[in-house]
Amino acid sequence: METKQFKAESKRLLDLMINSIYTNKEIFLRELISNASDAIDKLYYRSLTDKNITVDRTKLEIKIDLDKENRNIIITDNGCGMTEQELENNLGTIAQSGSLAFKQTNEKKEDIDIIGQFGVGFYSAFMVADKVTVESKSVDSQDVYKWESTGAEGYTIEKVESTQNNPGTKITLHIKPDTEDEKYSEFLDEYKIQELIKRYSDYIRYPIKMDIEHSHKKEGTENEYEKVIETETINSMIPIWKKEKSKVTKEEYNSFYTEKFNDFAQPLKVIHSSVEGQFSYNALLYIPSHLPYDYYAQDYEKGLQLYSNGVLIMDKCGDLLPDYFGFIKGLVDSQDLSLNISREMLQHDRQLKIIAKNIENKIRTELQNMLKNDRENYEKFFNTFGMQLKYGTYNNYGMDKDKLKDLLMFYSSTEKKLVTLGEYVSRMKDGQDTIYYACGESIDKIDLLPQVDSVKDKGYEILYLSASVDEFVMQVLMEYEGKKFANVCADNIDLETAEEKEELKKVNEENKPMFDLMKEAINGEVDSVRYTHKLKNHPVCLTSEGALSVKMEKVINSMPNEESVKAHTILEINENHPIVKKLKNLYENNKDDLKEYTKILYAQARLIEGLPIDNPTEISNLVCKMIAR
């Protein structure tokens, strides 16, 4: 029998197909099952127009058998089969696709979802097999032909005697022997094959069957068992995401989520959508009820599962989600994707970008609806994932801030709960043009800040920012609905009348020599010392000058890098506090004591801000010295 050479350009091309195009050996089964599904599709579609072809749709199936002893995997379908010439054309010519030709011929017919288009998936079998045998009987012929090849050396085709009466194809893969690097024998394990079917081909529309061995108790005995072979359907066939939403129960959504995405807890929300348009797709998305345990790990990989016609193409398609929605789990299934020949990656990313943009908008809309109509669950969501939205707001130089600003929440001094920026603005006093905020390690500590007390006393609502990223978010947003943001601990807070400002300016100028001495006493740690009217009962505070606040200084300096920054700060003293009289007296009569008092006041101001003291022993001794007087 003559060995024929492949018509495509030689051994090098086949070597490339096997060793370079496919990066994952286990997808050989996905490719062969998809080809079998195409063959069944073609038979069924032909039966709709050809009266000579009768098909019982309920009996269309794909069968997989394992022969461990002879190291064979056998994949059988009862599809349209191939003639001798079709074996020659489709398997003898690499990159010749019978499925694509069929699809082009029947492109005006509806509901033709042929998977294979490139004619290369079949050759992925050579990644795991050293010999491939194909026996096929065409619906158009009474003869059975066998195609056989051991790789790039060529192939043979011969007519064989067979008892096969119905059309179909049987592919036998002789699995390669194991090597030090590759354990090909794993593909002869029935559990491994079942796992690959569930992973890649679970939603092939025809049943994929296997003979599974089970142990059953012998009838009439207590402890005797017998092994029984039962034929089982491995795949689900109908994807949950292609069902009408009204026909899927909450329990079914949750069960699919916990099974497919390995989560022990039920999701917080399900987003199920079907889009028809320039690019059609189905999406099933889940908002988890908790952060993935490895979310902040270096190797965490965001992304959605990507399917094409129910066949898994990518397990983690990161391009479908922006980073700030990286916690979303789920999948997208589209028949309009332009795949490359290995069906592993996308040929063009324009389609993917359009789908990704639609998904991003859908998630954001669903979150806005949850915020409006299901406040309790939204607050649960925000407490879990709000940090990701905040990072997304200031990341990439604030490019996405307008998309996310209405989803942000902060603790309110008046409402005593999380509120949105929109809710804050809706309650602003007449004539108020500033959104006030304060920063600190916790809500309780912020509430005790001297500056907060004063602003609240004037009837203004304050947003409490306790997360390290919060003030960076405000810096990037700059304003909301025309209202600027202002830190109550900054020096530009303007809550006084013109007369009050002028009076304070005059008093500070008069006491400048004392303030210069006090600044010198703390070695110039602050840019200046001055009186203020912003404090209600507290004696002293630290105020920041410029964009860098005291809290931001603390956050940046705590980062694991060598960068060190220092905020421009002012030591402000409450002019109406009794301590002012003491300071003036010391300046007139005992400047050394004034310097010691200044060190204590500065240490007190730093402690209020949650900042460390460089010389705690000295401050402790000074406090004890004064107590002893």
C-alpha cells in the first residue's frame, strides 16, 4: 500500500502545527470532539433538505472509549462521515477544512453553528499520539475507508471491510509512551478524560458518552460487590447561560457558580445577559460575596472564561475585565469571535474590545441599580470590594474616575453611615461650595480630631476617610458636580468672615517673634507657628499646607520603597484657649520654659494626627518635669 505525502508544504509544517501552534497538549480532545460535533451537525442539516437522509436526532452522539492495555483512545461519532476523496482532501491537506467549506456553501441557512473552520484541529492529535487511525463511512457511500498516519512521514488511505452500516467516523489514537518530561499515560485515565470533557466540551450540543465502571452490591448479599459497566453522558449539553433567565432558578445559578468557580460561598449577585447586535454574545457574571483568598497574591489572574459556541477557548481572558472589576467571575460565550487557527487566542482584538466595553458598562449599571434599589447588599458589596473601585478611580492618572465616582461611598459625620458623593451634595447648605473631608486611621480617631470638631460645630457634614487610598482618590477627583474637595486639616479651609480673618492676621503679626522662637525650639520641624480660630476646645493641631497632607505623608512613607516625603505643616494654637496666656507669659519671662512647652505641644499635635514622636523619652521627661512643679 502506497504511503502518500501530505499536500501541505512538508514535514516542517506539520511539526509546526504540533509543536508550536498549540501550547496545551490536553486540548487535542477538545479539537476532536468539536470535529465530531461538526460532522453530526452536517448530517443533521443535510437531513433537513435531503429526503433520502433520515436522522433520529435523539440518537446522535459522540462516544469515547479507552483501551488502556493497547494504549488507545477511540472517539466515535455518527455524523456525516467522509468518502475516500474527502479523507484525501480534509486529512491529507493540512489547513483544508471540510467544516468551513460546508459553512460557506450553506451560509444563508439559519442556525448553522459549525465549530471547525481551519482544518488543523485534527492534527493536534499528534501531540499525544504516535499513530492516528481514522475509519469513516460517508452518508453518500456504502464503503468504509481507513486513513492512517504516524506523523509527518505521510499517510495511507485504503478501503476496508466493515460491519458498519450507518454513516460516521471512528478515530483511534495510539498514545505515545511516557518520557521523563511528559506523562502521556494520564490521557488513558477515565477520570482525566472526564475532566477534560467537562472542562472544554461540556456544552457540545450532542451527548458525549463513556463506559464507566461502577461497583454494585450483589443482589441478596450483604458484603459482596460486582463490577458493572454503565454508559454515561459526561457533558451537560445545554449551557445555563443560553437558557432564558426566567427559566433558571436562583439555586441553579448558585450551584453553577460554586461548581465552576470553586467557591464555598454563594455569590452576592448574578448578572445574566444576552446581547444581539454587531457582535452577539451571552454573558453570565457573578459578584462574589467575598474577596478571592489569593486576590492580592502576585500570581492572581483576573479574567472571564471565554467560550466560542459553547467550547472553552480561554480559562482566564483578562482583556474582558478592567482591573477595578477584576474580582468578577463568570464567562462570555460568542459565536462571532475571530479565532486563530489553534482556537486558543483571538486573531483580532476589536471584537473582544467591544464585548469588554459592553460588559464593563453592564457591571457598572448593575452596581448602580443595586445601590439604588438594594442598599443593604450594595453596602455589603462596597465593604468587600470598595477598595478596588477606589484604586480604579485614581489608577492610570484618574482616566476612569468619571466611570466610578458615583459608586464610591464614605462614612458621613452626620448620617453615621456610608454615603455617596451624590448624597452628600444633595444635603449641602445653601451657598456651600466645598465637600469637606477628614483623614485618619479609624472613624473614632477622625471624629476626635480638633479640626473636625470645629467644622461640625458650624453645621457642615464631613466625610471620614479611614482607608490609606481615600485621600489620593479625592486628589484625583478634585471636584464633584462642581463642588471642590477640602481637607479640614488643610490651611486653606475658609470658614471665617473677612473681619475675623483680618483680626487673626493682625494678632499673628504681633506675635511673630514668639512664633519664630517656638519654631526654632522644635528645630524647624514645621514651616510656621501661628494662632487659629478653627479649633473649638482643643489647644493645638497640625495643619498641612499644599497638596501633600500629613496623612498622605504617612501613607507614602510606609510604602516599601526608598522614597521619603514630608508634608509642609503648620503648628496652630487655639487663640481662645487658656494655654495662650501661659505661652505669652513664658515668652516675656522664661524663654527656656517656652521652648520646652513648645516641644510638648508639637508632640501632642503629632499624636493627635497619628504620627510618631521622634524623641519620646525627652517628651516624657518634660511632661514629668512640669507635673512635678
